[in-house]
Amino acid sequence: MSTVLVTGATGFVGGAVARALLAAGHRVVAWVRSPAKARALAGQGARVAAGDMRDPATYLPLVDEVDAVVHAAQLRVTGRLGPGKIRLLHQANHVMTDALARRCMSAGKRLLYTGGCFVYGDHGDDWIDESTPLTPSPLGEGDANEIARLRDRHEAGLDVVVLSPGFVYGPGGNFTTLFYDDARRDRLRCIGRGRNYWSCVHVDDLAEAYVLALTRAPAGATYNIVDDEPLRLREFVDLLADAVGGVAVRPVPAFLARLVAGAPAVTSLTSSYRVNNTKARRDLGWAPSYPTARDGIPPTLSALKRLESAASTAS
Ligand SMILES: NC(=O)c1ccc[n+]([C@@H]2O[C@H](COP(=O)([O-])OP(=O)(O)OC[C@H]3O[C@@H](n4cnc5c(N)ncnc54)[C@H](OP(=O)(O)O)[C@@H]3O)[C@@H](O)[C@H]2O)c1
């Protein structure tokens, strides 16, 4: 059993990874920005530590106390994602990734880095696998730069594994606040015709991939963590609206979406990511319990409804 530092452990991805590691019998140091949000994790046995991504002194000493690090923190920004905010996101991630990579390298610890499918950029109807060159969409530029640096550091001895999830859905995170809540209010929109592919993964399946990669991935490896069936954006939003029982999703032209969400976000969301998961299945023995969002969305909505009724009973 290992002791693992999980950054961003109150987040959608980091929280699921921390819970999955605990369930698999590992010890977890949950590094968070807001300890009050980590009470449930502490109750499940995690040790909680707090800090800020932009201040390495708040997390570097912890690296020496663990066997491996999962990096899943991401600077919290809200509203329209213009170039200035994206720069802040990338800068914060660079500070943290660079500091963690140096310390992991000098201390001989494994670093599991969270990338994303935005690093590949638009590939139309072509399939993407781990050998596809990184020609990122705007929101993937920061991760693509970090991954290139991590690959160089691996050549110099860093034990690093990169996991690149597709669009993560499940009860929580951006899926709830940006998709589910809008679908329930009949406010979900499809940008353009939605012919571009999205590769999705349920958050619990993603978390399981981290648990497996901790011990099974060879140093220096990269894995795309996506389910078996990329869906066109139009299919995905229709699937969600149907499951919620809402009205038909209306299209919104890209130029209008850019005004609301910012051009980099719209370009990234309307690019096409038809991603293959053969390598993770083969090397890690990973098998998503929800092979397609068609299987994973209904239980996700049931889980969200249970959470809502528990919250209303408590209040
Ligand atoms: N969600 C997806 O669909 C998806 C897809 C592909 C890749 N990813 C990648 O997965 C990673 C995590 O994403 P996520 O969806 O889990 O994001 P998230 O839910 O927003 O979680 C981000 C985490 O980082 C913490 N954080 C925010 N600002 C911080 C700061 N200044 N200092 C320290 N911690 C800070 C948050 O703390 P608070 O809870 O206190 O805000 C939270 O724990 C990111 O690298 C993202 O690019 C996500």
C-alpha cells in the first residue's frame, strides 16, 4: 500500500481519485485550498493539508512524506474565459507542476499528471491515440507545454505518468454546474451543429485509472482515459436533455457563444476529439464500468437526485 499526495482533492477529479485510492487501501494526503470542504474526505481517513498552488512552500515538504503524487489541482476561475484568465490558469499550473516535478525527481517519487484531450486539438473524424502529436486547442496549450517539459524530465530520470481524461461527467464538478443544471432549466445549448466528437469518461472510471496507473504504468507512459464510444457533441447534449426530460436543445451560433464563454473556450469545445482507449485497457487492465455515456448518464442523474434530496432534507 502506498501513501499518495493528491492535489486538488476537493475537486471533481481529485476528490474522486482520493476516494478511489482510499477504497483501494492506500493512504491519502488530501492537499486542498479549503480544508472545510475536505471534512468528508477526512472522515474517510485522508489526512488533510492546505495551501495555494502558487506557493510551493505549502506543498513541497509533503512530497517527502509520500510515495507518489497525483496532481489534479486547477486554479479556480469563473466567468468568461478570455486570454488573460487562461494565462493565469496556465501560470498557476506551471508553478505547481514544475515545483512538484523537481521535488519528485530529487526524492525519487512517482508523479501522476492530469492532462486532458484538449492537448491534441482538432482532429475531425480521425482517431486520436497516445502517439498523436500534441497540437493543442487553446485550453490545452498549458497542459501540452507541461507534458513536453515532463517528457524531457523523464529523460533525465523523473518517474512521471500522464493521464489525459476526456470530458469528465458524473455527479459533481463542471458537469453538474455547466451541463446538468442548464439541461434542467432548458438552458442547455449546442454550439453550432455539434458534428465534432467528444470523448467522455465517468468520473469513477477515471479515478480507477489513477489507482491502476499508480502501480501498473511504466515510468514515462501517457494514457488517454476515455470510454469506448466518442459521441458527437450534438448526440451528447441530446442524450443529456432526454435523460433530464427537458425540451430539445437549441443550437447557438459560435459567434454568440464566444461573447458569453470567450473565443478560446468555444474553439476548444467545438474541436473534435475522437479518442481511442486501447492503450489504457491493454497496459493498465482498465475497463470502464460505463463503456459509453449512454450507460453512465442515467445513474449519474440518479446520483444527483439523491444528493439533492439529501441536501434538502438536511436544510
Ligand atoms: N472536469 C473535466 O471534464 C476534465 C477533463 C479533462 C481534464 N481535466 C483536468 O483535471 C484537473 C482537475 O479538474 P477538475 O474538473 O477536477 O477541476 P475542479 O473541480 O475545479 O477542481 C480543482 C481543484 O483545485 C483546487 N484549487 C483551485 N484553486 C486553487 C488554488 N489557488 N490553490 C490550490 N488549489 C486550488 C480546487 O479547490 P476548491 O474546491 O477549494 O475550489 C479543487 O480542489 C484539471 O487539470 C483539468 O484540466 C478535467
